[in-house]
Amino acid sequence: MTLSFAPASDPSLPLHVIAQSDLESWISDQPGSVATWVEHSGFTAGLGQTLLIPDADGAPSMALAGYGKPAGRARKRFPLAAAAEALPKGTYRIASGLSDDVLETECLGWLLTGYSFDRYASQSAAKARLVAPDGLDVARLEVLAKAEALIRDLVNTPASDMGPDQLQAASEALAQEFGASCSVIAGNDLLDQNFPMIHTVGRAAAQAPRLIEMNWGDAGPKLTLVGKGVCFDTGGLNLKPGSSMGLMKKDMGGAANVLGLARMIMALNLPLQLRVLIPAVENSVAGNAFRPGDILTSRKGLTVEINNTDAEGRLVLADALALADEGKPDLVISMATLTGAARVAVGADLAPFYTDSDKAADALTHAARAAADPVWRMPFHEPYEGMIEPGIADLDNAPAGGFAGSITAALFLRRFAVDSPYIHFDIYSWQRSKEPGRSKGGLGQGPRALLTALPEMLGL
Ligand code: BES
Ligand code: ZN
Ligand code: ZN
């Protein structure tokens, strides 16, 4: 797996990126031998097509990458990555055809073609390497690629090797790499230190429930990231059917995404004070599992009626958000694979987010475009507040009927983050089938948009 640019000193083949509409004029500018080769090759500059062009000795002298039509490119996150994945092993430098406004995104996409998840079997990642074009912020793009690879690895690793123990170990390793501090409250200590809902959700599992905390940076605005670390979600006693449970190793996708974002922030040395909170649990089934009908008292003191043990994410997040809020940071961001309803609303590709701040929402919306990390604002719709109030307790964790399920989950979380500006992401963190630059499986959703928006949101 290579997630870096090739050294500029490496011998490299010039790569011409050619949109379909430009092919004819490009050919007409070439010497006769090149024009003849291209015309006989069947190369039409379709998106992802590639062609090597030989010199008089038969050695490659240049390469072509088809860049298709605007409508086809608009369907891809990283259009050039399609060609990058198809090119033969070697080192390339972009000689023409990419405009400045897409250069950064396309180079990131190229780097990400180097990702593969090969922990359990060797995989074939793309073999074509790129020399960074002049003027590109190489260090930043490599940081983004490495953080994305971290997220994918964490999500792809099954619960057998990514339980609360290993999620803690991954957090500690990240903290150590960047000189951050990391501490953990686990098992019965959660009760002693008043994190009752994290304990309740995770107490039936073989590995103890815990709250992982990481701190980094000692000056600048305070940013707290909270990530859902449900290492496996069986649904608890309201057990998920097998078809829904199959993917639930990825229910720590929120934790993976905040660790990825934390990695970016620390590697780029952003001038802020970072706190990361990860409630890490497995939502499992045993004699001591929590039950439908139970009423829990949260860290904040709000009582919660459990109407479905499968709505566990908001419970563990609620205690972590309450702690986040106590620190009165300048911004709290939670990321979680929280609801199926979010998928019904916007599908797998968009990362829906909630915030009361129009400024933050605008910053994120613009940043998402620049960062090739699409997000979509959803409403904290106040008239639905009544739906999360069951009467017998302060809050209902699973309102009957399921209407507006992503919104009611977001409203639930907001009850625990009342003293700090708050953004919540309800993400999928999974790529259902391979796309250029995006491997099938675990995937970052939102961290690049957030990183890009942070300067505006926090006044950095
Ligand atoms: N982890 C799931 C949400 C989920 C499901 C995310 C599928 C991505 C894909 C969460 O814990 C859950 O089960 N939520 C329930 C809540 C419901 C019982 C109120 C859901 O969305 O069905
Ligand atoms: Zn669940
Ligand atoms: Zn879950």
C-alpha cells in the first residue's frame, strides 16, 4: 500500500489527461507517428481509458488518460482515479489536461487508489504512482490520504479484531504518534465516575465498556470530537435480523472518523486544543443485557426510557456528550453511524449533518465541495421534540413509528450538548461497491469537509 507521491527525481512518463471533446484537437497537435498510433488504438478518451504511446524503439514515451465528458465526471468523486487504477505499473507526471480547480481532488483520488485492506489476504492495489504537480500542497494531501486509510482500516477490521480493547489500542497508538495524552475509564469505573448509559449498553459484552479520551494541543480554541464506538451492534435484546446485523462491525465508524479527523488536525499541527471522546462498547446479548422498558438515568440526570435496545448509539453518545459539554468547548462535533433512517433520507453517499449554526452549515457546505467530501444539512426540527418525550421518563430512545428517525435521534443528542455550539453527523461510513479511489468497505465521511471548514468555524 503506497499513499504517497513518487519522488520528483524518479523517472516518470508524461501523462496527458484528455477530455472526450478535446481528443481531436489534441491529436491534431501531435507528430504524425503519435496521431497514427492513437487513431488506430481505439482510444476515445472515455473516462478511465488509458493508452501508452511508444517511441521509435518501442519504449513508452507518454501515456494518455481518458477524462470522458462532464456529465460522466460529475458522477464520480475522483474521476481521474479510474485511469490511475487502469495504468500499468510505473511513475507518471501530469503533462496536460487538468485544470487548477480539480488538481487537488484528482491528486488525492490518485493517492487513494494506493489503498488496500490486506490484513487478512493480499490485495491488488493500483500500481501507478504519481509525481506531485508543481505547487501542490504535498504534505497536506498525504496527511489526508493517510487519515482516510486509517479510517478504512479501522472500519474494515471485523469485531473479532476490533473490539473495545483494540479500538482503545488504536486510539493510544494514534495519541502516542502525535504526543497526545490518552486515558480510559472502563468497566465498573464507568459507574463510579457517572457514565451509567455507556456502562449499561456495553455491560453484556465480553470486553468491558469504556470511555476513551484523548487530548492534544495547549493553545487556541477548544474543539471536542465525540465518536460512536459501538464495535459490534447486534441490536441487543431487540436483536437485529441477520441481514441487518451483517455489516455491524462498522458501527464504530463514528469513532474511526473522529480518529481520522484527529489525525489530520495533529499531523497538520492546527492551532487548537483537541479533545476526542469515544464511548467504546459492544451492544451484545447476555443475561445482564439491558432490556426494552428499562429506564436509565444518564450522566446529565435526564432519564431515558428504552423502547428499543437497538437505539444504543444515542445512549453511549449522550453520556460522552454530557462530559464534552461540561468542558464548555468552542465546538462539539459528534460523528456516528446512528440511524438507518439517515440512509433512507440521503443514501450511502451523502453525510447528513445537523447544526443550529447557519455559519457552520455554510462553511461545511462550501468546504465539502472543495474537499470532495459531500455533506447535506438536515434540520433540528423543533416541532418533533415531542416525539422523543415518552411521559414516563424525560426521553424516549426509540420513538414509535420511526418517522423522521434521523432527526429525532439528532434532537435526542442535542439535549446533552446544550452549552456548546454543536454539530452532529449521522454517517454510513461504508462504500457499497468499489468506485475509483474508493475501495469497497469502510470509508471516511465528513472529516475532510470538517477539516476544511474548521478555520472558518473556529476562527483559526
Ligand atoms: N447502528 C444502527 C444504525 C445503522 C443501521 C446505521 C444501518 C447504518 C446502517 C443503530 O444503532 C440502530 O440500530 N438504529 C436503529 C434505531 C431505531 C431502533 C430507533 C435504526 O436506525 O433502525
Ligand atoms: Zn443499534
Ligand atoms: Zn448502532
